[in-house]
Amino acid sequence: MVTQGAAQPAPVALVTGAARGIGAAVAARLADQGWKLVLLDACADDPALAYPLATREQLQLTVAACGGPGSALGVVADVRDQHALDAAAAAAEERFGGLTAVVAAAGAITGGAPGWETTDTAWRAMIDVNLEGVWRTARATVPVLLRQADPGRGRLVAVASAGGLIGLPQLAAYVAAKHGVVGLVRSLAAELGPSGVTVNAVAPGSTDTHMLAASADVYGLSDPAELARHHLNQRLIEPQEVASLICWLCGQESGAVTGAVLPVDGGMTAH
């Protein structure tokens, strides 16, 4: 008689910025791979930003597309709110037994002025959402990653930007925040290395999302597709292409990769 081993529990991921764009694409791909999900989004507009943010309805649609309440939990939470992030991490433990991976995909963009003319409001929004939001997400979730039976399975992936690797005019606050994400990821990787938890960043180029339209507005472009001229392959990046790399970094086969910043930018940072 052959005795079958106990089935392994499904891996669990917490994804911020999950209502649309790259976050939603990550959630869909992980769901297809059998992951349980805690999906976060602020679901409220920000007066510091000139474009509408995701809605509760979009978050609900993402949850439904990922299997509904039995497989995915939607949480309205701003990454600037530590209490909300702590509660979401606790919910991952209570509902699904812990966390295997964390994807910090929430982000925002504003700009249009030279760096020295950036307003306090714009600077604060860029640093708070894009950099501090990643740090607060890590602060809430790393302890949960370390509490799992095999911490070496733990994965933390942050969405930086090609703007985290190069300078971009009229986007100084955004670029400063994304450069900060790169430094934060490398430091967390160094600190978590002995545990086996890996920490990496992806750096998308011009990706076909709502944020790209806001980027085009900064430069007075009527069509966001014009930004593809900065890519060697002369096309925009699709959210699913970024999600593909993120999900690989969440998996067990990526265990030898940590402290890395991996571009998905059509060659934008290659020249």
C-alpha cells in the first residue's frame, strides 16, 4: 500500500494596489496558479493627484475574478495607513493561515514642474505612497512571512520603476521615491538573507495603465502610446508582462534571486 502525503496548503499572497493595473494582473495570474489572496487598494481619490484612482467596484471585480470569498479577500486599505496594513496582514493569517508572498504594487504619479519647484503636497504624496507605502507594507507583513513553518519560502516583491534607475524630467519626486524603493529593497534583502526570505524589485517602463495616461499629461502628450518611443522595442509594456516576472519572483524557483532590481521596460534603461 502506498500512503499519500498530506496535501500542501495553497500559497498565500498579499497584493497592494490590486484593484487595477499591474496589481490586478498579478492577482489574476497568482489566482490561476492556485494562490489564496488578500487584495488591497485604497479605493479613494487623492486630491494631490490629477487622475481618478481605483474604485471599490474595481476591487470587487478583481476579487471575483480571483475566485471570490473562498479564494480572495478584498480589503480597502491605504498603504499610508499602518493600522490598516497590520489588520490586512492579520486577516491573511486568520483567513488563510499565513503569508507566502507579498507584492507591493500600489503606486501613484504626479509631476510637471522642475524638481526645485515641486510643491510640498506633490512631494509628500509621492514619498508617502511610493516609498513609505512599500516600507509600511513590509513592516506589516515581514513578521508574518517569518512566522511560516518554512521562512525560506517567503517572498517580498516591490514594484519600483524605470524611474528608479534613471532620472526623468518633471518627475523628481516620483523618481526620488522609486530610487528609494530600490535602496529599501536591497537593505531588506540583506537583512532577511539568513532567513531565506527573498526581497526583489521589478522596474517597469511605460506600462499601459491609468498611471501612464497621467505620465503623458505631465509631458503634454495627447496619446500615452507616444511614450513607447523611449523603449528599444518601440511599444508599451502590458501589465500582464510585468505580472509574469513578479509572479515568478513569488515562486519557489526564484529562491536564488534576492536584492535584485529587474527591468521590464522594453530596453528603456539600456541606453
